[in-house]
Amino acid sequence: TKGQIGIIETLLATGVCGVINAITSGQPLTISGPTGPELAYVSTLIGLCSSLGIEFMPAKFWAGMWQSLYTVIYTLLHAC
């Protein structure tokens, strides 16, 4: 990520989201760390952004927004 996302940021975000998830969902043992598919997704997104000449962080934000939107739509439609 060329220094845009480091180990400290990943650990901090994982810790904060893990605590929020444990408090609000009642599932304290949910795995909420960076896993293989997520790391493969980020490396693919970095390659795509560099080849298209766009910034990585805004692209990652908008990809997350689209994923959130689809999750809400699937939940509302009971599609899963």
C-alpha cells in the first residue's frame, strides 16, 4: 500500500471493531482480523489502482461503501 495502511493501523482498526462487535452482537469469538481473502483483495485492488492511475484509499473507501450497500440490500430482501 506504499505506506498508506500499516501494521499499526490494521491492529488498531481490528481491535476497535472487535470490541464494538463483541459489545453489540453478543458474539465475542468472531474472527475480526485480516484474513487471506481480504489480503488478496487488497493486493488486487492496489494493482488495479496503480494500473488505472487512481488513489488507493478513496478507491478502498468506495469499494467498502458498495459492499455495505449490497449487504443491506441482501439483508432487506432476505436474499441469503
